Amino acid sequence: MSGKGMTLPGQIGLFDALPKPGEYVSQHGRQLAFDELEERVGALIAYDSSVGSHHNTLRIVRIVEIYHYDDGQRRLIYDDGTRQHGLVDERYFSSAYHGLYPSAAYELEINEGGR
């Protein structure tokens, strides 16, 4: 046994401190525009997955792809640690959208107290 990559009881491994898709966070950085999401494919972001509540529920997701429809519409495809990828159309991120469940994405603010 080389011991490489092993941790002893009570130790924190290097990758234990990194956030994972599906985890919830209480803090976030600045809000991202949908165009910025396309530039961050593969990156982790904080996604506001609130549904009908009065407070934000921020969940870490990995941007898998921004899908482009033939008519010009775009869709965020993300991994939130579940079996199926999440899908959200760009219109839900627009400030002009006044529907029931608007969406928002934020930069991750990773520090000891932010997770």
C-alpha cells in the first residue's frame, strides 16, 4: 500500500473541501447573465432553485451545456448530482420574465463559512 490518496480518521482530504453538484450553499458571488453561463461550460455555479418560496435556495450545479435551438432560443443543461440533468430555458433568467418561477445563477463564493 502506497497510502496515496488515503486519509486517516479525523483528517480532511484535499477533495473534501471542494463543493460538489447537489450541495446547498448559503452565500454566493455576483449574479451571472445567461451569456456568461455559456462561457462557463464545465464550471460550478450557484443556481437558485427556489420554487414558490420567499427565500433563495442556492444549489451547486455544474454547467453541462448550453443547447441552441434552431429558432435562436437557448437552454441551460446542468448536473445537480441527481440521475437526470436539469433543464432551464433562457427566458426564465430574463429580468423581463415575470412568471411564477424565475431563475438566477451566481458565481460560487467558496470559503469556510460559505458552504
